[in-house]
Amino acid sequence: MAQIKVFYEPKMELLTVFWQSPRKNQICSELGDGIILIKDADTDEAIGIELLSYHPNDNRFDGVSVELGQANFDIS
């Protein structure tokens, strides 16, 4: 089962979302509009995002969609 970790720090107005485990060797790149992409420095794989100046009902999440599916396995 896929899991995400969400960290919200209201005093800093910071929301961090990881869909993979945080890494010691992660790097960050600003995409614009206060959105930071977090990647594994070794594999260059995206592992999370961070939203600066976040507050509840932030419209930057309007364009985020989550797709959940189930793998089809042939057990013949």
C-alpha cells in the first residue's frame, strides 16, 4: 500500500509532503510560486514537495490529483 507523509508547521507556514522516505542526501529545487521539489541526490528521483507560505485552503493544491490503482496479476 502506498503511503504519504505530510508535515505541517503552522508557525513557519510550511507544508511538506513525502511520497517516499526522506533521505539524508536529498536536494531541493524551487519550481516557482513557493513550490519546492525534493529529490534523491543519487537517483534524481522526486520524493516529495514543500509549499512555502502555506495556509489551509491554499489554491496551489487545486491542480494536484492523486490516482490510486490496483495491479492486475496473472496467477496462471
